Amino acid sequence: MYRVGEFALMTELTKETLRYYAEIKLLEPVYIDPANSYSYYDNNSYLTARLLFYLRKFDFSIQEMLEVVKQRSLDELEEILQEKKNKLKQQVTEIESLINVIDEFIDYGNGVEENDSME
């Protein structure tokens, strides 16, 4: 078993993040020593922690992470990741479109006509 500091280093999650995840029951320690209140994690906790690390990196919200860990089967993980990837691609498309509108607005403000920019 691993104490929270050691586990944080192993998983690339901060101690504060681990404490928060325990508080919201996303990743709870497997044992809390009643004498000193130290939290301990095991190898199964490690796998969940690494999954959570990557889900945050993939821009999953806490609510989405809770859903993945608590309500949906990990067998569905590939499908969940594909859904997230598709949403991110849609956001990229929307942002690129917005950037084009901003560029057109700037050009219009600078007196550049659409025909001028096509030459």
C-alpha cells in the first residue's frame, strides 16, 4: 500500500487532487489509518488514478469522470473516448469558423472588401 504523497508521485496527481477525489468519492483510499488518519492506496487504485489523470488531460469534467468511473462500464471506455474526441473536433470546427468571422470583421473594419482579398 502507498501513502498519499508516494501515490501522488506515482500517479502524477497532486495530493490535493487525491484528497478532493476522495472527498467527492471519485477515488477513495482503500484504507485510512484510524491512529493518524493517513490515507493509503493500492495497485487497483493506481489504475483508476491513471485513468482519471488521462480523463482530465482529455478535458473531461469531474461530472463526466464520475460517470465513467461510477456509472459506465470501463468496457465502454473506447466508445466514451470516441464521443469525447468527436465533441472536441466539433469545438475545433466551431472555433475555426469563429476565427474566420473575426478575420472578416477586422478586414471589413480596415476597409478591405471581399473582392480585394480574393485578388
